[in-house]
Amino acid sequence: MCNEITEADLDRAGLPVGRRSFTALAGAGALATMLPVNAMAGKAVKGRGVTIKTDDGTADAYFVAPAEGKHPGVLIWPDIRGLRPAFRQMADRLAGEGYAVLCVNPFYRWEKSPVVTATSDFNDPAVRDRLFGYLKQLTRAPVEVDARAHLAFLDAQAEVDTKRKLGTTGYCMGGAMTIYTAALKPDRVGAAASFHGGSVGTDKPDSPHLLIPKTNAGYLFAIADNDDKENPNEKVLLKAVLEPRKQWHEVEVYEGAMHGWCPPDGRAYNEAAAEKAWGRMLELFKAELA
């Protein structure tokens, strides 16, 4: 999980702060330089900023879908740096693959996105303390409040094919949120993908992984190498609940990939590993969102 240990790991690996800048992904044509060649060579898409009423307030989010037709819906839970240009562009890319995608601001109760900007460096202790303060309040109950509203929003959009299952993905803190989402609506959520997810499998009685048998989703758990070294039993716990199930599932430690390797604006971004994880996510969706 993203914490002081993770930052120390990145320091020891020699990865400089600001390796992929926030502002570099905000300008026109940024994907051509920040994401792999042909990463956006899919369907034409249309995106828009949206607001979603929840029981706790009004959440800001980004919705994008192919320009034509109806498609399976996907809910993206960002990492601790929240909804920002990199995640909008990741949502655009997924929409280009044929999905109607909602990427949300999990911190809307306290701030509108972006909560981390070019002038509020995540490596600033004050910024980190603020974000971790928000995260401590995002227990299962408020996440369920949000997931209920976000899934309802997706199902209400003309671009979403409600005859097909919904998917959800989560990065860092969003990993556990994907399980909570799948458990909240087991009749609607057919696929959940966690990338360097934090605390998805623990020895605590309220560990998120214990909810998996109550869901009907297929699962992908892509685990960072240094996260596995810190908690090697997590993959064992995940496999124990997944292997008896008939749904598509995969648990893999990405050797050499450090926590946070997927978002292209992250300090730990690893293109080869990120592309592999992206491909496995598409396989999960192909299998379970039919």
C-alpha cells in the first residue's frame, strides 16, 4: 500500500520524485508522449465531466464512452491522488476498447478534484497527511454509499448496455473498493480488477477478501513486488477464496514492478508491467462482461 515504506522503496530504487509530472498529462496530445504507441488506437470516444448525487453529498466524476452504441459500464476507483488528468486519459483509453467508463473523485466529501495538482506535490508531507486523513474516513460504509450511487448513474446512461454486467477497477486504495462494490451489487457487478491494491487481503475479521465468496464477479489482483515483500501472505489469502470459484480469476505478483506502477503520471510507472496488467484486465472483462 502507498505509505512511508513505499516511498522509501522508491527512494532506494533511485526513482526521482516527479518522474511523470501532473501537468505533462494535462495538455493536448499528452497521451502520444506519455502512454505507449497505439494506446489510444480504439473507438472514437466522447467524455464529459459529471456530478452524481449520493446520500452524503454531490460527487464530481468523469464519464466517457464510445461515440456510438451501448456498452458495458465500468467504474474506476483511482489511487490516493484521486481523479486527475492521468485517470481521465486512462478512462478514455478504456472507453476506446468498447466500455462506458465512470472515473470518480473518492474525496468529494472534502474537496473537488483534482485534490493533488501541479502546485500540491504528493511528496509534500502536508499533502500526504491531508490525503491519508481522508482515506482513514473511507471505510466500507461510505464506499458503499458511493458505489450505490455510481453504479446507478452508470445504469442510467444511454451509452450503457444494462443487459450486460458492470465492471470495476481500483488502484492502490481503490483495490478494496472494487471488492466492496462487487459485494454491494452481486447481481450487477461481473468483474473486479485491483492494481497494486492496498489491504485487500489481511488476517483481520473484516478483511475485504472475505467478501469475495458473496460476490458473482471474476477477479484480477495485480500485486506490486514490494507490496508482496511487505505482506507475502496476501496472495495466499486471495487465492484461497478465489480458486474454488468458477469465475475467471488471477492473482499475480508483478516482479520488479513497485507500488503505483500503473498510472502513467506516477513516480513508479513501469510501462511494460502496466501494459501487461492492462491486457489482463481486458481478458477479465472479455470473459465476465459478456
